[in-house]
Amino acid sequence: MKVCLWGLIMVTAVVLPIFYFIKENPFDTTSFLPLAEKEMVAWQRGRIQINPGITEHLRTFKDMQRNSEPLTNVNSQILIGVPPTEKKLLTVGISSVQHPQRSYLLEALQSLFSASSSTEQKHFIVLVQLADPSPTWLNQMTSTISTLFKPYIQARQLVVTHTPLESYLLWKNLKKFNDVPANVAFHAKQNMDYAFLMNSATNYSDYFLMIEDNVKCVPGFVTQIVTILSAWERKFWVTLEFSPLGFTGKLFHSRDLPYLVRFLLLFYQEMSCDHLLSHFRDILMQQKPIHFSPSLCQHIGNDSSSGAKISSPQELEENNSGSPSNPAATLYTNLNVMSDSALTNAYSLDKNYFYVKEAKAGSYLTVVLHIPATVFRIQVLTGSEQKEKNRLEEGQVELGYDTTNRVNDCDDYILLGMLLNGTLDTQVLSEESGKKVKCVRLLVTATPPSGLIVRHINLWIK
């Protein structure tokens, strides 16, 4: 009897809020969703109110969203630029509004292009949504961006959009949900800003990277993301996180954007986008966040549009100081080693160097660590330090991992980066689970016209 009574109480506790939400709070989403989906959302929202600490109750959202397509009745307008004719690898999305102190949008845009090479720029597009309703601000930003970034606009690498207020759901006089009205309204509009931005980006590329309008990206961020994508090609993920700053640095499959767009619009007034993202991951069965460090994004200024923790330049460069570690290792190569030049000089920490008269395409030099380590920075220097001769102009550095206990090699390599002017100096992104590196391989991709000098292969480990 007691069991039956308890069951009745629990059913009543769940069902009553559902009827309340259906009848009293229709979410103003009828312009986006059919009635069946709206009723399903009511069911989920009713359960959220009963037990906000459990996300299992949201899993049916996945079934509801199987055939999601971009929303077609959102009146987003292109203010600047033309969408790409061919699908890109990556879209970098920014939603920008007026800030009380000053806007850093122009600096953020400049950093994206200055931190990427001309080759990298061919593989991504920047999509900016000007999400403030002020006509004065819109006209000013449109004019300034058109002038300062004309080459990128003409190259179809930059598109600027705006979504009029009539496309937005109600974000004033919302239920407080244990927060002050101003915060609820701010997060509600921000959720819609991000949703409309992502809705516009769905067909531009294979992947979508979200950043705020007050961050700048580190040099080579595109190559580092591509490296991670290569390593995770056969692994399941919903979002990869390249920054701890709110929604900044979160990477998604573009095919998942329609799901996320609807999710943000359905629950836009419940909580901030950061917290909604954790529920969204859970719905699509990613069990935990996948963080990579160090961060690819550095905050500009002293305020954050999401209220997230601000990383200082010192924090961004925290792993760059100090001398290289170069732990115990053995070097292997198929280069013709001369008797008067020791191969170990390429890995030594003194001023000696390794020299060969000829290095053909396909040649390699591999550092095999005796004990796999968590490597956070790698520096490869080639060529004469004074005369800049004998550099490897076309080469790449790869990271190797070993699952079969090979003695003098690794069975799984991923690209770390390409040499630029004979040099590569970059931080190694690693997920928090700490996959350890066993091999670092320098690969010659085109035969240099003269001999090759490898001055240093330096490693920093944790």
C-alpha cells in the first residue's frame, strides 16, 4: 500500500508540472516546432523542474531530433560577404553585441586571420553575427568591417549576418528560475543569438568552432585543430573543447548543429548556454567533457560576455617558459649519416648539430622516447643559425603513439605541424586523460636543394 501511494505521489509530481507547462507556458516556440515536438518538450521541461540534477530524462530529445534540418523560417540576413561555393573544413562562428566598455570584435577578427597561414585560410570561413538591435551600431560595424577586412570578404573567407528581433522568442518577463531577471533575460537572448548563428553555419563546413567576440586565437590554431581531428577520426565525440572560456573554443560536427539549434531554442530560458551544452552532450551520449590544453584562445580585455573565467596571457603561455627537458631517447633515421656528424647531436641540448649532404623526400628522423611522456611543447630547428642555409623548407613533424610495444618505432602517427622557414615551435594539445607520446618524427616532404642541418629537436614534458 505504501509503495502504491509513493508511486502515485511521484507520478503526480511529474505530470502536474507537465500540464502546467503545456497550458501556461507554451515557450513561444510554435514558429519553430510542430505541436508533437512542443508537447514532448513540455514533458521534458516538467521533469527538469522535478529533478534538475539528472540529465537522463532528456534522452528522448535525441529521438525527437533525428531528422532535424536547419530552420528555414528564421529571417537571418547576410550584411557582408558571400557564402563559400564549396564546403570548407571549418567555420569559426562569432556572435557579437555592444559592450558597456568597448568592443573587441575587430581585434578578434584580425587575430583569426593573422594567426593562420594563407594555406590554412583556404580551409576555413569566419561567420560573424551582429546580434545587437541598434541600427546605429549595426551600420557602424558593417562599414568598419567592410573596410578593414575587404580582402577576406572578396575571397569569401568572411561573412557577416544579422537576425532581426521579430525572429526572436520572448526574453523579457521570463520565469526567474532562481536567478535575477536581468541574468535570465541576458542568457535567454544569448542562447537565441548562438542558435541563429549556428543555424546559418550548418551548410558551410564539416566542423563548427564557436568563439566569443573578445578572444584572440593562438598562431597555428587551425593546424592544431586539424591534428586533433585526425587523432579523433575514429573516435566518438559530440564536442571537443579547446578553451575553458564559456562557449569559446567548443568544436562541433556541423551535422549536429540543427540538433543544438533546436535544443538552445527549446530551453533558451532555463539556463546559460554553458550549462545547456553539458546537457546536450549527455543527450547525444558523450559521457564527459573532452578538454584539450593548453587553450587555443586568449581573452582580450577584462570582461567576459559569458561570465566565464578569464585566462591571462601568463596562463596562456604557462607551459612556454623554462628549458627543454629532452628525456632519454634513441634516434633512428634512414638518412645517410656521415662519420663526422653524430645523429645524437640533433637531440642534444648543447650547440652541436646534425648534418647530412642529402635528404630525399620521404626521409625521416625519429626520436623514440625510452618512456612515453606527456609532451606539451615541441621545437624543431633546422638550417644554419647564422646564414640560414641548409634549412628544411618542406617538412613536417609527427607525433607517434604505440599500442603494440614496438622497440624502435610507433604504430600510430598524427601530424603535429608543418615547418615554416625551417622551423616548428608549437604547443602540443593533449586531452586531460593524458595520452602519452612515444615518438617524434621529422619527415622530409620535398627534397631540399642542398644538405640538411638539424640543429635541435627539443621537447618539454610534464
